[in-house]
Amino acid sequence: MRRPVDLRSDTVTRPTAAMLAAMMSAEVGDDVFGDDPTVLSLQERVAGELGHEAALFVPSGTMANQLALRCQTRPGDEVIVEEYAHVFTAEAGAGAALSGVQIRVLPSERGVLEPARVEEAITPPTNDHWAPTSLVCIENTHNRHGGHVWPVESVTALAARVHGRGLRLHLDGARLWNAVEASGRPAATFAGVADSVSVCFSKGLGCPVGSALVGSRDLVNEARRWRKRFGGGMRQAGILAAAALHALDHHRERLADDHARARRFVERAELPADVVLPGGHPETNIVVIELPARLPVAAVLARLEEQQVRLVPFGGRLIRAVTHLDIDDEQIDYAAACLRDIVRTPVGVAG
Ligand SMILES: *Cc1c(COP(=O)(O)O)cnc(C)c1O
């Protein structure tokens, strides 16, 4: 039987032999004492590339996002986010549980928040009834909106508006390097205007574990204490940081291959443009497909699974496929052919 074509997420990659070799030869210390040289060098490199003073290596993107919330809000504050943002929909209510904030969600076009709409939603601290807004969070690329890249100009315009009102801006950049690859703009142009940025090494870059939070030296010092409190202090974490350094050197340019394969998947599956979000063509490595009513999500996914093709349900009538380091053209063509045959089937799929 064929090896499963696992398109559930870009988190499913296994470390390559070269990455494992880099991990095995990593120089390590104790990062809770702050003396793991490999972690220190990763933090310095990531902060520099993203145009910030400092960075903190953390176990997950969720922890990086939640540290950003914890350090830039007070309990009872309001945080403005796009309605399908990961920080709101996929972090187990952590904003409420760990920071005591309430989240106000705003609708958007393809995940990109309109500065005017954000401005209207800001609650000033001038009335005792109100929960004052302290933070706005954006996501680039936007996962639920099919890996859409926020244009640099939109990020800059929103940042100016948010800062003009004395608020802070957090960028969830779990897939920021995909945005960088797709747009050709340097990471710092997206990240430099935010007050804090989270990035994941465990997504498109193909690492087994690890994310980072970047920002000012003060923010990162405070986040370090909260990381300890949240149980995220790691000891010989240089083994993991070595994977991230290796990925930054070797797995960035190849993200273009993942993007090409996402487009190839849509073409070979012969999916009509109106069922692929956003706008008919994947921009990066995420393919979000809206199934027609005659094709129930669970039945389609089960039929694909029988053929060793794995996608995930993505809410409502949506399913998602993500290309990554462990997927080649042959696997994409096979998965696309399976999906094409299911979508072509005139009535139902189960029988
Ligand atoms: C994956 C992801 C995260 C973080 O996920 P972890 O599994 O906690 O590392 C954050 N934001 C977005 C948009 C993501 O896709």
C-alpha cells in the first residue's frame, strides 16, 4: 500500500537527515539559566531578521501568541482580532484563561482588517462601563483565509492607525516566511511595524518543535518570566534551536516549491475557481476548498482517507490541504486525481 499523502498540515513533516545531524552536533547549555549558545544565536538571528531588538524561543506558536497577549494587556482589556484568527479560534480560549482579556472579533475581506473598521471598534478607557482596547492582532499569512498574504501596505496602514490611537499591534506570523517568499518582500517589512511578532519553525520550515516571540528587549524580558510561569522554560533547548537555524539556512527558498504544488493540486484536481479560497488560486501553501452541498465533508474526507490521502475538515463546508517539505509532485498528482474523481461523481460519494 502507498505511503499516506499527508496534507493535513505543514506541521506533519519529519526532520531531514541533515537537520538531525545539525541537532545532534548542537552546542547546548541550560536555556533557563540563559546560557544555551545555540538558543542565544537563534534568538539573535530571528530578532535581527524581523527588525526587532530581541527574541524568545518557545515551544509553540500558541505560547508565543499568548505571551504577546499576556505582556501587552491587563485583565479586563479588550483585544481586537479578525473573526477567523488562530489566536481566537484555535488556542483553546487561552486569551480568556491566561490573560483575562475579552476578544472582539471583526469580519474581513480575506483576513485583512480594514483600518477604519478597527478604529471604529476601539474602546477608549474613558468610561467605567467599557473594556478598554489595548491590543490588535493580525495574522499573515492567514490560515483560514486560504493562506492569503496581507500586502505590506495594508500592514503598514493598520499599524499607523493602531499606534496613532496608542494601542499595540501583534502579528501572528506562524507562516510569515510563506508571506515573505510569496511577496518577495523582506520579513522585516511585515514584522518591523508590529510591537510583537510570533513565528513558527514547526510549520513550513519543517522543524520538529519551536516558535519564537520577537519584540523590544523589555517585552522579551517580561515574556521570559511569563514563559517560565506558563511552564515553557526549556533546558538543553539548543538541540531544537539547531533545527531552526538549519531550517532558516536551508528550508526558506524551497517554500516556493510548496506554493507551486498548492497551485498544481488545484489545477490537477480541476477544482472550479469559485470553490477555492481566496479568489480561486492558492497564494501560498494552503488550499481551502468549499465543497458543494451534494458532497458532505465527512464522506469526502473518509473516501480520501481510504485512498491514503489526508486532508482536514475546516469548519462548515470547508476542507483544507497544506503542502510541505515531505510532499513531492507525484504525491500531489495522486492526491489531486483522487479528489478530482470524488468531485466529479455526480451523486454522493459514499455509495
Ligand atoms: C499553527 C499556528 C499557530 C501556532 O500553533 P502551535 O501548534 O501552537 O505551534 C499560530 N497561528 C497560526 C495562524 C497557525 O497556523
